[in-house]
Amino acid sequence: MKFTDNFIKNLQAESDWLEKIEATGLGVRVTPSGNKSWFYRFTLNGKRSKMSLGGYPAISLKEARELLFQAQKLKENGINPIEHNKHEKLKQQNTIELIIRTWYEGYIEKNRKQPLQIKQQINADIIPLLGDKNPEQLHPRDITKALDTIVNRGSRVHANKVLSTLKQAFNYAVSRGDMSSNPAAGIRARDIGGLEKPRERYLTPDEIKSLWHFLDGSNSKISQSICTALKIILLTGVRSGEILLATWDEIDFEHALWTIPANHNKNGLVMKIPLNTFTKNLFIDLRNQSASNFIISNFKTGEALSDKAIAKAVKRIQERVAIPQWTTHDLRRTFATLMGEILCIDPVVIEKCLGHKMPKIMATYNKNEMLPQRKDALDQWARYIENLLEGIEHEPYGSTNIDDSNCLGGR
């Protein structure tokens, strides 16, 4: 028997399903309701199988023969056409979004101390720009075009960070067999966002005074909690992410101590920050305004703000504050630089205040947190800021001073 169009068109089932097969292995199935579909019956490695080829008339007899021919070629090469089709469908369903989210859930959430920073990149940039693409059809040019979109909005450094994220995610996918190669491997950061030079910017005493008065005024047009957060960063040297993730149970008002847990710290360390009266009062002001468990929170929802919230607020006030280009992280650099230059605080104490890891040998054998010295240094810094705001000229003081003759403002 060889099928013809008329034969298939007029074929009818009675009380049960009807199947007709021609010598090639092409078959047609008819249900009692009249629905017709194609199949291919074959034997491979001694096992009989039946493969669906689609419905009639959506798949014509001619098209069914073409599908049959493709399946027969696979069979002749020892490939099971049913398994081959399943694999091809999975490949078509696979997307960059699936690759990225698998990496995030399988690796980042389990191994990164601050996974939310990566999650924001994924949701804000990677999924919108590349998410619907097939991994095996993704080329370096697709990636560079996506990264150029980020560069063109003025975020060169961020574009390099996204490139780094893509490289890591694709390496993970290759190691698991989800991708055959890493299409981002050969793309250099210098060709995307350019080489990143370490920033040296820190605020001068006059700029600190101008910024503080600006934050106290009515022209800032940013939330009071963000204004206070910027002051706390300047007074304590913490990272913006540490204050944005902070919850009230980290603050011990009775003992004037802020304990930052390891999972909120970039270096995975528990960080203890003594709170002087000036800084403590800022936290009290925030507590009086807050109904959330987060110290800095969304006013409407009570949830934590995004890790870019403070940076975005700083960007909005750049022109109005009338201070040459600066970033949130420059406040941390200001804290460290002026504590050394003006207050002559021991560099080791400053590093401890910043929560930096000590060199490997020192970190292995010296577990001293230097809490008394850090408390004294933070007290000096707070007094310096208070005096600066009141126009009182600075004179060096304090037990953690090193040789004042080497410091700006030394006796």
C-alpha cells in the first residue's frame, strides 16, 4: 500500500481507532471522532518504536513524507529519531534566561555572601537584553551589542561588571553541559567599558561641611532616611550595602554597638562598630521614623531598598549640592583618608574601622579586633565632624595618634 491524498482524505474509523501503515513505515492513525495523525513505525537495535510526526491536515502527506525521510536518515546512522527530537525541543526551549537563573540558583545563592547584587544585574540588564536568546545561537556580537546599550546610558563600569557576570554564568553552564562553549570568553573589559582606574576622589573638609548642610536643608529632595544614611556612612566608613541591609536587631543601643553580620559584609566578616553619641543619635532619629525591621526601608512597603538606592540619590543631587563629581563610596574614602591625614590615626586602626581583611599571616595569628582603639578613633572623627560643622578649628587629640609631625594639622 502507498498512501495518496484521496486515500487519506477519505479514510474513516468506525467504533475504534484505525491505523494504516505503508511499506516505508509511514502510518496514519484515525480516531472515532475523525481526527487523523501521522506516525513512523521503525525498529532500532531490535526494539520496535512508534514516532509521532504531527496531525493531518496541518501536516500534509508530502510534508509527512519529508519528516519520515529525516527520521529514516537518523535511524540509518544509528540515532533514535524520537530521542533526537526530544533533545532538539529541549534545545529550542533553552534560553539565556534559563541558563542565567540556573546559575544564580545553583551557584550564586549558595556561595555568594551578597547575591542580591548579582540578582539586580540579572533582572535589570541581562534578562531584558539577552534573556530570550538561544544559548547555542548566541554570538559574541550579540553580547557586545547588549553591553554597548549599558555603556551608552553612561554606565561603563557597570557594563564591565555585567560582562564579568556573563562570563561566570556561561562557564558554569559549559561545565554542566548546558552550553557547548562560552561566547563571552574572548570579550575584553577594556573593549567594552574601558580600563577602570582606581578612584582617588575624597571630599575636603569644606566639601564635607557643604554636603552636611545641604542634607540638613530643604533643597536635597531625597528622603530623610537616605540623607541620614549618607551621614552614617561618612561617620562610620561602612559600605552603602551594609547600611541598606541593616536591621534594627543589629543595633545595641544600650551598649552603643552596631554588629554587622558576616552575610552583610563584603569580606564575610562579623563587623562591630562602636557608636559614639553623635552617630547613635542619627540611628535614634531613624528609629523614630521607622515602622520597618530595616533601618533604611521603602516608606510604602517597609522592605529593604535596592542596593543602588543611595547611589541613585547621590546622582540626583550632584548639581544641586555644588560639589565636584563624587560617589557614595568616596565618602568611605574620605573617612579613611582624613582620619589619617588630619587625625593621624594609626593606619592599622583605620583598616580595622573599614572592616578590611588583614594580610594573610597577620590575619592567621592576630585575632585582635582593636575595639578600644577603633572606638577612640571613631570618637575623634565624630568630634572632628561636629567641630567642622560648628566652625571650630581642629587640634589633634587622642590616644591612637601616631607621630603628629607626619600628619596634616599635626602639632
